[in-house]
Amino acid sequence: MFITHPPRSLLSLIRRHFASRFSSSQAKTLATLLLLLPPHSPRPHKESPISPTTRALTGGGGIPRRPMAETEENNVVVVPEIPPAEDEDAKHGFTRPEMYQSNLAGTVDPYDRHVFLCFKSPSAWLPRVEDSETDPLPKLLASAFKARKADIAAKTKLTISEGKEGSDFEDGDVLIFPEMIKYKGLKDADVDGFVDDVLVNGKPWASGIQEVLTGSHIFVCAHASRDKRCGVCGPILIQKLQEGIESRGLKDQVFVSACSHVGGHKYAGNLIVFSPNSEGNVVGSWYGYVTPNDVPEILDQHIGKGVVIERLLRGQMVKLTEGGEKVSEEKLPNGNDVKESKRDEESKTEIGKENVTEVGKDNMTGCCQGTNGFSCCREESSEPKEETEQKKNAGLGKLSCWIQSLDQSDVLAAAAVVGAVATIAVAYSFYKRSG
């Protein structure tokens, strides 16, 4: 039987793929001939072993069961993509076997300052961002930082964070914590001057404008080229954090950025929160094993109330004073910090010595020097003792002055009189005994 009118879908398919070779009538003839061909019977072959994943997708056979769909325009069958055979979350994500297997406490060494260079997106980062030859800024900053490391008083970390044109943090911007400072638009030629001014000498950058950062800042490791675990967990956490921030109306108060490797891939998701604590001091808190389920607690407890989440805490950045020196968490009964920097101690000791000198140069150990500039020499309760010492010293001074005012002849005459009196006393004693 000869079929003169093949189905439209078959004609459309032939026209689309062979439009340059066949006319409309030729395509129609070709379609008719194809319909007359006998059905194809594949040769038997030895089946290869079927993996458990393929078996689950195919229901036991070797060919996956794909859902079929037809377009309204030409009834052409569209085959969707098959989902990946491996579950990324099970291997690299929040349900991987190594989750919660290590103790987080103490996995971050204490340090004083954290510098972030805003530069491109995680998809553009090499495993080591500073190795890029085409984008020299990270390499130049890392090299200058390393060369002057011995001259930088504060122990400082350098990390790359995401930069987006038209956002609050663009390529070349530098963020410094806990000082909460931003410098815009660092260029290749400015790197050495920036490191020397800001990091080494602790001064404002001479070639840049200093801006003050506000709010809380969260940096999430999403460095996929460095480690797959951070590449899987990081973007999910960033999206969840952004959703939580928006739903709480904190868009202008809490800022989230992707960052490069911070150490400890096995603790992914890794993030750092720079936020005021319960006392109002900005502290950098490192968290590990963070999952999307932990995001509400981070936003509500840590950022909202300044309460650290101990079960996720890896460590914290040491607080700094305004002069860039470390401050201890140890407290006196009155609540004041007791540990001061070496520089402050030396300065205060010199002040104490000057105070002692004003009281009396001969009594250099007669005054104690306390913490935070406190000195008992200035207490009211010590004034009577000081007055007594001053009177005593004054009396000794008068006696010394009177002795020095006598002539040598007067001294000799006085000594002769004393000797004569002693001789008479001895002679009288012998006289009484003989009698």
C-alpha cells in the first residue's frame, strides 16, 4: 500500500534537517519511503552491568525512563536532561559523612586584624587567587603583604571577597576588620603605598578615601576551585542568608559576601561574622559545619542579640584597642580590663616614676603602679603617709645642713671636750673602787 500523505510531524522533521538539500516535494517523497521501511531489529548484544543508580532511574532496565513532552508548534518530542547520577549533597554537601566528626573549638589561631580585597566572583577565582597572571591585583597585594609581614605589628589575615560592579563592594575595594574601614578602588600602582600607610604604620591611606563600615558583615567561603565542599555549601548558605535577611527587614544592616579559602575545608560550611557583641565591640567569629538550618539562629541570636553560638564556633578574632593593641577578656572586680599592651605598660611605668620623683628622689620604691594608669600615689588615703615621709626627710635635711655649717676647728674643740669628760669619768670610777 502506497501512502501519499505522511504525518505532519515527520514532514516537519525532514524539512528542518534537510532544507538545504531537498525541496518540499522531495521531502514528502522521502518521508513516504521512510514509512515503507520495515521496523529495525537490533542485533543481540551482551549487556553491561547496570549500576544501582541507573537501575533506580530505569526501573531495572538499561534505558532510563525519560518523561516525554511535545511542543504545540510542530509536535516534536522534547527529552529533558537526566539528573546527575551522583548526589552532590551526599558527597560534598551538608549530609556528607565527615560532618560533625571533628571538634571545632580552637581550629582558628588567634589573630588581630582581617583584610578583605574585593575582587570578581568565585567562578573567576583560581585555586590560589594570587597566582593569576592576567589579574595582578591580588598577587601584588599578597606579595607586598608578605614582604612587609615582619613590620606589621598586628597579626593580619588577607582574604579575597566577591566584588560586584554597582554594589557596595566593587573590585578593588579593601575592607578592614575590626576597625570597620573601607578604602575604595585600590589600583596596582597603589599597593605598596597602601600596605606601608595602613598596615605597617597604622595611618590613613594617603592616596585613598577612608569610609566607615556599618552594620554586620558575613563572609561565606564559596571557593569552589579550591575545594568542592565549599563550592557546594557556600552558595546555598549565601542564598539562605540573603532570604533570611530580606524577610527580617535587615537588608541595610546585614551584608553577605562570598569569600575565598579561609582554612578548614572539612568544616564547610565555613563563615565569618563580624558583628558587635553584647558590649558593643566588633568581634570576628568563625563558624564551621554551618547548614541552612542554622541560618535563623545566626541571624536572630548572634547578629540580633550578640550571643555566640558555641556549638558551631571555631574561634574568634582578638579584640584591639584604638591604638591597634590587644585587649584581654580578663576582668577586675570593677569590670575594667586588666591586661594592657607592652607599650602601654612601659608608658604608664614612666608616668609612675615621674610621680615618685615628685614625692622624693631617694625613695624610688615607695609607690606602687597599678593597671589602667591607676597609681596609689594619687589616692587620698596615702596622703598622710606621704606627709609623714616628707616631714621626716625635712628634719633629716635640717640636721644635715646644721652639721655642714660648723667649721672644722669647732668640730675638733667639741671632740676634745667630749674626750676630757670621758677621761674624768673613767678616773673617777677608778678612784671610787680604790677607796
